[in-house]
Amino acid sequence: MIKILDSVMGTGKTTGVFKMMKDNPDRKYLYIGLFIQGEGDGNAGVKGRIQRELPDLNFKMPKNTGEGKLEGLKRLVKVGSNIASTHALFSMFDLEVVDLLVANQYFLVIDEAVDAITTYKNIRKSDIDLMVNTGIVSKAEDGKISWCGDSFTDVEYDGKFLEVKELCALGSLYWYDDEVLIWEYPPKLLLELEDVLVITYLFEGSIMSSWMKVNNIPYSYVDNNAFGLVDNEIVMQTIRDNLEIVVPHRLKSMKMGGTACGVNWFEKRVTPELWVQMKKVLENFVDTNSLKVGEVFWTTFLNRKTKLEGKGFTRAPKDGLPPFLAYNTKATNDYMDYRACMYAVNVYKTPTETGYLSSKGIDFDQDQYALSMMVQFLWRGCIRKGKPMKVLILSERMRDLLTSWMEK
């Protein structure tokens, strides 16, 4: 059974899980986090948080010795080491490493829910058509893609579609809408391990939750008190007391409802005059609140960054951090002294992925997803330390989601 530890940021989830591992040193652990800052870097010899806080458990980091970090991870599993790795490597697990982990019954700890369903982009539409038309792959009624290429010859296939072949072996590729391939994380690992713990917040708004429902993977929520977490309401009250949502008069007069600040809206709906207005709102926010370089961080979609960046939030201070962060940034504490944030995105999961889930009978909660992305981003700033922080949100939808969340 998969257990979900779901609690707002700042309640001590990771600390509580580390204590659980320390109190149960006889288990073999695989800890999956977002970045090497938490898990360390085997090749660089850099220790992450888990190595610093749990030295007695001797967590190892996969090394690339010429064959890739995945092979390094397999070597660590074979000798029974405690292992710390990243979401990126976790998404690359093949059938061999899955079988090794199941055979050795590792306790899998996943810090932050993984994107277990996504559009597979490593192939062109013409190549998909070629594989189907020539019988290299076949499609089942549920859309699952199977590899048939090896039946054509006595020689094992190792050509340009090798990755497709390997993903088919894992049961990870699905056909959708007659034109795209969807990648799903292979459910075998989570179904066959006895102990899996996911550390997260707003899990029901995650793709991982939907993926589990698609694959009939049962999960349940654990009692937060068992991990010694701070009560959610205490943290939420601190946020209410210190997070100020600023709505300038100029922003109130602009039409920023509906899909404003979404991907398609930026591409098709924004006039030259509106670009100027949005930039002025951001610049006035910086100026009115006397924000210096190094005090404000902000985000929009990367391909719109140059259109909106302005005075006071374009360049990094000398030897400092860039003010711009990707909107899906998580798990960094580098901006925890920044006292203001500007949020110029309206978050939606792509229609391809939500349409795929709908075809499987799952109604994906776009608002929960958007809210979880936004609050994780805001948590990069000084609000994580319980200090006053101002936030400017251009999208009316995103602003309303944050307001409702704080009022609950």
C-alpha cells in the first residue's frame, strides 16, 4: 500500500520522514528527491541534506562511471546500499532496476509527487506512423503500445527506436488521439513494493494521483501526528498574517480574468498595448514598494520573459541570484530572504494530458494543480520564514485561488 504524507509547506514533513528512517535503520531505503541539493551528487562528491542529517545510514549517490547514473544505481541496489537520487533518474528506471528494487524490497520514499503521466516528445509524428504502418509496434484496445520489431529478424533490435522498445517493455507508452504517445510511469514498482511513502502537499491536484487512479493503484493518507508534524492550521495562520496579496488600481482596470496569462492567451490574445500595461504594473509594484535588486523574484513563461522584464527585476545583483525563476520551481531555499514576488502565469496542465486522463475516466482538477504549483513557488520567498511578504498576481483566476486557499 502506498502511503501519502500530505501537509502544507513548513510543517516539517521531510524532517519527520528522516526521523522515521533514523529510527528504523534496518530497512533499505531509496530516497527520491527533486534536486541534487537534497540528495547529493555522487560524481562531484557533494553531500546533500539526507547525507548530512542521516550520516549513520550512509546514503549513497549513484555515480556515472561511463555507463550512466542508472547503471550506478543498479550497482548500489545489488549491494543493498541506502540510496538517494533524483526525480530525473527515477523517470528513467528500466525493467532491470524495477525488478532489483522489488526483489530487495526497498522502502521507497518519494519527496514531492512525480509527474507520472506526460506527453512523450522524443519522437516525430511521421516516425509514429511509420512504426504503426510497418508493424514495428502494435496498439491494444486500451491504447498501450507493444513492441513487435524483434519478430522480424533473429537480430535483437538496437536502432533509432531503441528507447521506444525499452519503454514498451515497461508498459509505459500509450497511444492517444491517433497522433501522440503518452508516457506513463510503469506501475509495477509501486504495486509490488511493500512500503512506498510519498511526501507532498495537495496530492489530489497532482498528476501522480490521477496516474494511480488510472492504474488502480490504492493509496491512503497517513496520520501527520505520527511524524511529529506542526499542525497545518498553525502554519496557515502564519501565512495569513504575513502574506499580502497586492492588487494595484491599474491591474483592477485591466481585463485579466479567464485564461489571462495562460500559454495560449500570451500567444494569441495579447495586444502591444497590453504588453506595455502589464510591464508597467510590474515596474510600479517594484517602485511603489521600494524593492531593491535582490528583494523581489518573479516568474512568467520563459518565452515571455523578455517581454515583461523591466527596471528592478531584470539583472541579478553582483554575485547574486537572478530575479527570474521558472514557474515550476520547487525545493530551493536560495530566495528565502526575498520579501516580494510577482507572479505572471496562469497554470494549466496541457489539454493533451488532461484529455488522455479524461479518456481513462479521470476528471483532472486543474484548480488544485494550479494552486499547488503557485503556493510551492511563493514558498521560495521569505514567507517560508514566517516573515511579511508581498505578492502581485496578474491572473485573476490565480489570485482568486490563492485568496480562497488562505481563507479556508
